[in-house]
Amino acid sequence: MLTPVEKLTPLTPLSPKEEPKVKDASQKESVFGTVFRSAIDNVKETDAEYKESQYLLATGQLDNPAATMIAASKSQAAVNLLIQLREKAMSAYSELTRMNL
């Protein structure tokens, strides 16, 4: 049930050669958008894992009931991270709008 920890990747490419080629500039997603997209995907994945664990526990197919609590904790941590990212982004935006040019 538990997935192994994946290798961390840098947010920005290490060299210009590693950057993917995009034909249109509007199609290129910023680092900011990539971070939010990955946080949202992480919330979706952990929530699906938690729901599956609940279903397996309710139907008696789960051997380890602690896996449900672990999945619940992972899901809650992912949601809290997304909320904190949103709060920081909103704080930065309000700071920029209050800045005098």
C-alpha cells in the first residue's frame, strides 16, 4: 500500500540544455505554476489513496488497519501544504499591490 519515497528533482533546470523546448511562449508554464500544479496533484493522489484505504478497510480486505491512519495523515499534510502555499502566494500578491513605484 505504501509508495516508496521518490527522488527529489530541482525546481529549475540545472543547465539550458535540460529545459524543454516550447514553440509558443504562452504554453510555457512558470516555476510558480509548476509548484502549485504538483501540490494540487499531490493532494489528489493522497486523497485517492486515503479513500481506497478506507474502502479496503471497510470491506475487510486490508490486513493492516494502521495503513488507513497513515494515508489519512499523508492526505491531511498534503492539504495543509497546499493551504500554506496559497496563503503565502496571497500574502506576496498583496505585498506587491501595496508597493509604490
